[in-house]
Amino acid sequence: MAPPAPAGAHPTSAEPLSRSIFRKFLLMLCSLLTSLYVFYCLAERCQTLSGPVVGRSGGGKEAGAPGRGVPAGGPGEPAAWPAAARRKRLLQVQPWPRRRPPAPLEDGEVAAWEEEPPGLAGSPGGSGAGSSVAETPPGTLALLLDEGSKQLPQAIIIGVKKGGTRALLEFLRVHPDVRAVGAEPHFFDRSYDKGLAWYRDLMPRTLEGQITMEKTPSYFVTREAPARISAMSKDTKLLVVVRDPVTRAVSDYTQTLSKRPDIPSFESLAFRNRTAGLVDRAWSAIQIGLYAEHLQRWLRHFPARQLLFVSGERLVRDPAGELGRVQDFLGLKRIISDKHFYFNQTKGFPCLKKAEGSGRPHCLGKTKGRPHPEIDGQVLRRLRDFYRPFNRKFYQMTGHDFGWDG
């Protein structure tokens, strides 16, 4: 007969049970830690994703136009999106940056937002200096689910340099139905030999009902561009931001001066013979402002109804009003309004209260709103006299008096 076990001792049969419970506990703990790690990794990757976009497209003069995937509806009526389209739009989130060498914007400028006080009560200041205004594809989640596709642009901002094209593009990108490549592709003037497949690959992915856009201001003055864009699609909508050609020329010179401080004076470049008052039309800063001559080439390939001329001056004074015209022209619902803008007194032009993919106020960078050098008043008067007949012809061609000769 076995001796009795000492007092307080556990039965040996309980020992395997204890080890089994301990092993199960360790297994559960490892599973929990693994799940937490995976969740943390996913959360880190999704930090930059914005909330779901629930705004609906439609409205405008061209709502329900074929080829855009926008359901028809009367003015002021909410568009009745199919369930599949609604699911797609709920997947529209902010993108992963594409690893592509940066492309120049306007003659080598870098598209960057500048951090600065917004001048709004209770609002955080700036956007983060050095943040890039680059291509913004529809969204990581949508791409992972193979949603959306790359399309050739249905609308292009073709000009003009120093007219306000960057501001127009960034304002338009607030709209949920506009997807635009941030850097200037320069396809129809510098890279046409690379082919349309290369050009399409530059574009962001778009979902049903969205418009693909790009902007390259030099297209307007490139002789081959009208025929090339027409060959891509005769239905392409073209936007041209125009500005008083004298002010535009001074702004153009100011940009060049910031990069090459040793260039000759504005007056010596603008005139072949200042005493005789002969303006040098060959100088690009002067030549770009001959809007009527450039427009004639475009009208050989596109009907006037496919071109919208945006006033650079009104884009500063009344950005929401001018954006209303643009949204109508593109067949978009009027979503961008006064509530999206505030006026920056330091820079002298409007800024976004909330830019695409951010909850913080944003202004365009240091390259925008530079102070202009002092130009002799007589020089400016002679230039206005030079441009006057070209301006009047441009007014007749567009059916709009931009008021540059007042």
C-alpha cells in the first residue's frame, strides 16, 4: 500500500492539465499580439486616407451627358446613383504617392504648398512647407480592389502661362468628381513621340462619373497642340485662363528674374527700339499675350463651344463665381463655393480653407504672388497701346470684354 501524500501536495495527474492550460494561454496571447501587430501595420498604412466621399455628381448644364456615367436629373435634384456606383464612390480615398521622377510645372517651378497663417479665427495655420501638389490617384483602397481605371483627359487647361492656371487646377481638385495630374505632362508640346499609352499612364485612376484633367499652359501657344489634341479626341474640353497681357508679361519677366537675376531690364527686352516704340513680338513674354492670334489656330480644330475662357482677374476677385462657370462648362454639380475660400492679404489672392486630402488651410507656394519690379509708366502705356487691337479682336472672337483697355 502506497504511503499517503504529504499534506498540501497536488496530485500528479493535475500537472499535465496545468501545462495544457498554460500552453493554451500562451497560444491565445501570441494570437492576440499578432492581431494587434497586423492592425497596427494596417493603421499606419491608412493614416493618410481621407474619409469616404459621399458627394454625388450630376447637375449642371450637362448632367446626364453620355460618356460620363452621370445619371440624368433635373436642376437641383439629387442624382439617383445606382447601388454599384455608390459603393465605388464610398471607396474613393486618398492615394499612395506614385514613385515617378518629379515633372516640372511652369518652366521648372516646383508645385508646393506654403505653410502660412490663414488669418481665420480658430483655424490651424499653413499646409506644411514643402508638401507636394503632385498627382492624386483615386485611392489606395479602390486600387487594391481594382476599382477605377486610367483614362485620357476629357478636359485640359491649355493656358496661359502666368494667367492663373495653377490656382484654377488646385481649386478644381476640391471637387470630388475631378481627378487631375498635378505636374504638367507637356505631352502635346515636348513628349508627343512617346505615344498616347505613355500619356494615359501619367493620369490618375478615375471612378465612374469622374473627369480626368491635366494642365500645361504652353499648349495654348504651341502650333502643333490643337491638331494633336483633336487627334486624341475631338470632344476634349479646353480651358484657357487669360489675364491682362501687359500684367501677364510683367509677371512672366518677374518669374524669369527670380531665376536669373542677371537678365536685362524689362524695358530693353520688350522693345526692339524703345525710342521708336517698336515692341519686340519675338520675346516670349510679349508673344504669349497675342491671344487672338493663338486662338485662331485652336478654332480650326475645335468649335468655340468647347473652349472656356476663364478671367484671371475674376479668379482673384471672385473665385467661387468663376469656378461656378467652370463647373457648368465641365458638366459638374456646383459644389465649389464661397465657403471653400478665404482671401490672403499678404499674397493678394484667394486661398483654400480646406484643400484636397487635408483639413488644413492651403495657399499656393512662394513662387505665386511675387512682388513685381517697378516698370516705367510710359513703357506700360506703350505696351497697352500695342495690345489694344489684339485685345479687341480677342473680345470679338470670345464674345466677352475682359476690360483690359480701361
